[in-house]
Amino acid sequence: MAVRLYVGNLPYSATQQTLQEIFSPFGALGECTVISDKFSGRSKGFGFVEFEDAEAAKAAIEKMNGTDLDGRNIIVNEARPKEDRPERSFGGR
């Protein structure tokens, strides 16, 4: 079963390839994604990495959480499920 990790406090220069390079030594990766703003295209400073093996994901959390990446201490932990958010109203009738 795949394990999805949250990677936060990324430098804005980080790309999907950056995530693949720093996490691939821990094991086989699935999807690597850096979240970007849909209007500007600029990174929001966080992303997700999917591991095929739970032990590899655990090792990645232990070794990478708090490490320096281009001057920023990244946060790595197991991703939580996306919460349902209520619909937003913009004042239209």
C-alpha cells in the first residue's frame, strides 16, 4: 500500500524533480508533486511524495524532517486525508 508524505517549508525554487532526487534514495517512489498557485504558477512551498513501501516512507520521515534544503528546514510527515470544505459563496444571487 502506498504511503503519501507531506513535505512543507520547501524553497520556492523546488520542483518535482527536486523531490524525486532527495527522496529516491529511501525507496521506490510513486507520484511527486509540488503544489503551485493556479493563477501565478508559483510554488506554494509544499508538496507531496508517495512511497510504495511503508518502511521506506518511515525512514524518509526520520531522516529528512528538519533537514536543510536551500536554506530552509523542511517539514516531512505522513499526509493527512484532504478534508471536505464547505462551498464558498461570493455574494452572488
